[in-house]
Amino acid sequence: MEIPRLHPDTIEEVKQRVDIVDVISEHVVLRKRGKDYLGLCPFHEEKTPSFSVSPIRQFYYCFGCGAGGNAFNFLMELGKQSFSEVVFDLARRYQVPVKTLEPKQRQELQRQLSLREQLYEILALTASFYQHALRQPQGEVALKYLKTERQLSEETIQQFQLGYAPSGWETLYRYLVEQKRYSVALVEQAGLIKQRKSGNGYYDQFRDRLMIPIQDPQGRIVAFGSRTLASEEPKYLNSPETPLFNKSKTLFALDKARYQISKQDRAVVVEGYFDAIALHAAGIANAVASLGTALSKDQLRQLLRYTESKQVVLNFDADSAGIAATQRAIGEIESLVYSGQVQLRVLKLPDGKDADEFLKSAPVAVETYRIFLLAAPLWLDWQINQFLAGHDLKQADQFEQVAQKIVKLLNQIEDANKRNYYVRRCAELLSQGDSRLISLYANNLLAQLKKPQLRSTTKQPSSSPLNLPLSSESSLLEEAEASLLLIYLHCREHRQEIIDALEEKDLLFSFSHHRFLWQQIMDLKDEAIQPPGDSSNRLLSLLQDRSIDFPEQMVQVAHLFHLKEKNQWEDILRAPLAIRHAIASLEYVACQKYRRYCIQQWQNLNPVTESESMQYYYQELQDAEERIQELEKLRQVNLLEIVAY
Ligand SMILES: [Zn+2]
């Protein structure tokens, strides 16, 4: 049968409708095992089932012969059919209306595809042209600028494919159009040349400029950024919008940062190209630059694909001080912050420096920057502090002003728990250390708040430990981290145990305020050693001294300095159990994260050409899931024992 070419919409719709269990169970007897199904592999001879089908991930995998893939792959393999045949059959079966490509449509689709391909080609060629020009006598000033002013190494210059656009009006034009024979229309669509106002001929968009290629997440060049070398206006000039380049959807250096973002589970967003380049050169490779003054929703969504816990640190220039500038920088993403879809933190460097300037300012600047990143306050905390800054709360009118702003802010927080937390926190701040006033202020604030709206949330209906929603994962983590710190601070005899356990399992604190406190504790470790018999708590008093240097950070962990019940941990047997429980919880969350990472990797692989990697990730996934079950049991047992004591 001759299969007509299918429209991409039809393929997509079939993909959405098809259910792998449904498809495979027509050919294989499947039994449910846990969340998955198990059966005898149709692709090799076997007596005990090793063929598993996952409805959640919509894929199958055979432990015996390594066959694996989605529903399409299964039918193609089984019936030795082509992709189009399989989709066509499935479309009929699921009653998806089949749209085929008319010869004319097909041509148009082909044309669009080949236009993009050609634009990629021209931009890549142009980047090499600029790189070459940087090494010519004409590029000397540009190269010197990179090496001395920006202090970039040869390696970094190469890594970012930095280049130089010569100063002539038609240098690139002649190279691409006359020498390389690309059509003028195509080069114009690539955003590299512009038509003269007179209508006669074209001139280069970039002249006598330092050139910075902008790449998509796959590393293909889609545009250029540039900086003047002759103090011309504008100082920075980007490519215009093209079929390949949409400024508000592109992040500079994401191609180089995405691995580190997912590894560190955190992204840093800076304003300028050179800020991002300087950070990468300093080994802080989870940094990207926004291409404008504000961060757009589309840009943010791109980032969030790579960070599981949605941690983004915004390090924009601090020159225009105050809250308004940062608010503009946050632009349209503010609503995502209030609704808790992103854990946004704000980093303002001292003396109004940008990241590039700061990193060059002192020999230990890189280490300092890393600490700043970890200690960066959440956007809400930062904003509240901005409200308070410079106000004398003892003056009634100023107090009222601040309180009004706070109410307005609290009203925007959608999550009720989070809102309550901030009500309490703001009441504490307003009370200025007079603890008798806290609940009065908290009640006043609450009385002024709108009732939280009940929103219809689309929660996944699952309570299995493997599908723990991220929010409860994070509260589990927070609780576990806090109890480790609490025990460390108050039970001297268990300190080494905690250090050993963290090291053995290679675990780190995830919450920045906990990480900050742990860093302080480690810094003070030697100083805090006490002679036997001395019953005071030197570590605590040393930490309290430090509070003066880091008031904002310490405020977030101050509650750990006091034990609620005096004898909470005095029972020698209880602390080790609590430590084990907490460590198991940390490991549990880490495993969950790794599991999701494996799934993501797995899904992005091609079952035909990358079957070995698929097998690898599948095995990793199985191991992670096994470990998760073990840890879940371990945590339950520990918990029971703790309660029993
Ligand atoms: Zn098999």
C-alpha cells in the first residue's frame, strides 16, 4: 500500500492518543507488576518474563535482549513496518482524522525547513569569518580588548567563538554574497545585512565591532551580539529578529550552562554577555545572560526545564539601586514567583558592581561570589527588606507606610502556608525584637489580607512514594536538614557522626540558608573545639557573634539556635536515630532527583542509534527506584523507633 505523506499535526495527535499498554497487550500477555506491566518478550525466546512496559513513561524495555522504545517503535519492530504505516494504522484505530500533505504543502514545509537550515549555515560561516578577522591585523584592537580589558584567556575566547566584524561597509556582504554565492535575500533574512535607504545595495549590520555569537540550547548559532570598539552608539547591538532568533525566547550561554544547571539544580541569570562569559571563565558554569533588561516568561521557562527544584538566582546590575529596577528586571515573571512556580533569589553585589567587575575586583572574588550565590535571599525576603530599609518604624507614619506595602505584597502570595510563614516573618520584623508584639502584628496583618482564593489545581492523582509531589519533597528535605543542624548545634557528642554520614553519602544541604549555616559551622569547626568538661556551647556563641556580619542570613536560621524543649535530644539513643532518619531523607530526595534525571535522559535518546545509552539509563533508573524503596522503608522504621523512645 502506498502511504501518503502524513501531516505533522496528525503524527502529533496520534502520539498524544496512543497508549502503549493498549498497543502492546494486543500482542503480548501482560501482567501488572507494581506500576509497570511484565510479559514474555516478543523479540526473543524466553521462558521467564523480562519484557516490561511502563504506562507512566510510555515505553517498553526488555532486560533479556535490550529491545526498547515507544509504541511506534514496538509496532515498527514487530510488523517490520515503516513509521508512516504505523502512524497511519494507529490513526485509524484511534479515530484521529488523517491529514496528509498535499504536494504544495509539502513543498512549503520543505521550503521552511530548508530556509532554516540555510540560515544556520550562513550564521555558522559568518561566525568563522569573524573569528578569523579577530586574528588578522585589523582585529588587533578587538583581541587586545578581550585579553586585557576583559582578561579573557585564549581558551575562553575560543569557547565562546568570539570574533571581530571588520570596519568596512560591505566586508561581510562581499564575502557571503559575492564569494560564497548566497542570495542577498537569504543573507538579509539572517540579519547580517541591511538594505541602503537609497534602495541601492546593501551594507553590513555589524561594523568594527566585537562579535559574540548567540547559540540555541543545541549549540547552533542563531544570532549575534556585538559591542562597539570605538565608543559608538549603541554600545551593544544585537541581530534583529529573524526566523531563527526571537530575543525574548533566547538566553545567552544556555547551551554551555544547561548541564551545570541540571547538575547543580540552580541557574544564575546575569544581564550582560560579558558577565556570563566571566562567570563561565571562573568556573561558575550554570550562568546565562538575558538579552534585554527584563527576564521574560519564555526565557524563564527554558531555564526551569533544567532545574528540578526551580532555583533561579537573578544577579542583575545593581547600579540603579532600589526595588523598582529589580522589579522591572523581573518583568513578567513576577506572577510565577508569587504562585511558587519558581524559587527566585536576588543577588546584589556590593558597590553596585556587575558580575564581571566583581570577579576581577579581588583575588578571592570567585569564592566570595559563590558564597553570595548560596546566601542570596529569596525574592520575597529581599523585597520585604527593601521595604524596611531606611524607615524608622518608631515613627507612626513610616510604620504605617511600610505595613501597607507589606500587606499589598502578602496579598499576592497564593500559597496559604507560604503566606502564613511570611505573615509571621513580617510581624517579627515589624516588632523590632519586641517579642510581645509579634502576635499582635501578625493578627493585624492577617485581618487586612484577602481570603486566599481556592484555585482548581491540576494535581497528579498519585500518592505512591515514587511520585511524591515536589513540594512535599522539599518540605521533607527542609525538615531533615533542619534536624541535622539542630542536633549538630546542640549535641556535641554527635557532631562527628553527622559530618561522617554526610561525607559517606556525599550529601549536601539544599536550602541556601542551611547551606549558609553549614558553611559557617565548618569555618568555625576548629575554633569551636572545647576542652572536656567544659559544658558551655562555644559553637553557638561563635555563631551568634557572626550574626552581626550576616544579619539577613542568620535571621533565617536563628530558630535553630534555640531548643524548643530543653531535653529534646538529651536521650543519647534518640539523636543517632534522628540523624539516620534525616540522612535517609536527604538521600531519598537525592535519589528521586536522579531518577527523574534518568527518565529525562532516557526519553531524549533514540532507540535505534543510542540503544546502549538507553540500556544504561534504564538500569540506573531501576537501581534508583530500588534504592528509593529501601530508603522509604528505612525512614519508616527509624521514624517508628524515634516515636517509640
Ligand atoms: Zn527480549
